[in-house]
Amino acid sequence: MSAERGAERGFLLDVVAPAGEPLFFTWRGRSYRVYSVLSRWCESGGWWQRASTENSPENSTTSESGINDGARTSWRVEAAPEGALAVYDLERDESSGLWRITHHG
């Protein structure tokens, strides 16, 4: 998704997602509880890099996990540390496992 006017982006310190879906996250030293998942989507990244590496004879044993093609999974959630709910996009990089946040406020 493209950055919206007034949206603030950053990296998360910690995300609790025991079954893959975020339940809690920490941002700017505060803990947030996810109250509702509004939507979820996946972006495949550079699939052509993965396909060309897998099909080349010299790399026939290369595992998919060794290629960072930018694939990521995103959740749009309503969350709050306390008080009023706000909308955030939580994005997980599938290769590195790092999480990123966009605050829509």
C-alpha cells in the first residue's frame, strides 16, 4: 500500500504473534493490544528472482529461504495501549522476520 498523507512509519521493537497473527506489539516503548484485524494481505516481492535462481542449473539445490525477494505479509489492525483505538498497518518481512509499522492518524 502507498504511504498516506499524515501516516507515520517506523520499525517495531517486539510483536507477539503466536499463531502468525499479531496480538500485541511494542512501539516507542509502549505496549499495544490488537483489538481487531481489519484486513490482511500479502505482497510477493520479486518472485522472478526466486524463479530464475531455482531454475538455473548451478543453483538447483538452492533453498527458497536463502533468497530475500521482499515478500511480506501485512495486517491492518485497530489497537491501543490504553484509551481510544487507532488504526495501524503491521508488516512482517518474510525473509528477515522484522516487523514495520504505519500509524494512520
